[in-house]
Amino acid sequence: MDLEAIDVVRDAFMLMLLISAPILIVGLVVGLVVSVMQAVTQIQEQTLVFVPKIIAMVGVTIAMISWITVKMMEFSAEMFSWSPVTGS
């Protein structure tokens, strides 16, 4: 029983990482590009990084919402079909 619970938690964490990774990577890349542009132009405005990063991350989330929904529904269906008594 304990091993099945560990497997469920591991699968949930893997799904969380799979869903959030593309969004976070886009935020990282946009933040890096804006920071390089700030260094090149010598504009040191701290809040300048946040607006492009938020817009890019929201755009990626909107573009990927159908894929995210499918993954979440598959995981939910797997959890509802899993029986703690039988372990299958």
C-alpha cells in the first residue's frame, strides 16, 4: 500500500513538472533576454523585466491550455480508476 501511495505522489510531481516546465523556461528565456538588453542599453529599471516576462508566460499558458487540460484529465481519470483496496 505504501509503495502505491509513493507512486501516486511521484506521478503527481512528474505531471506538475511536465506542465510547468515550458512556462517556466519561457519566463527564464524572456527574463534573460530583457536583462541582456538592459545591460547593453544601460537601462537599470528593475520593473522592466516583469511585464514582458508575464506577457510571455501568459501567452504560453494560453497556447498550451488544451494540452495541459488533456494531461490533467488523463491523470484525474487514472486516479479515479485506481483503487486503494486492490492497488490497480
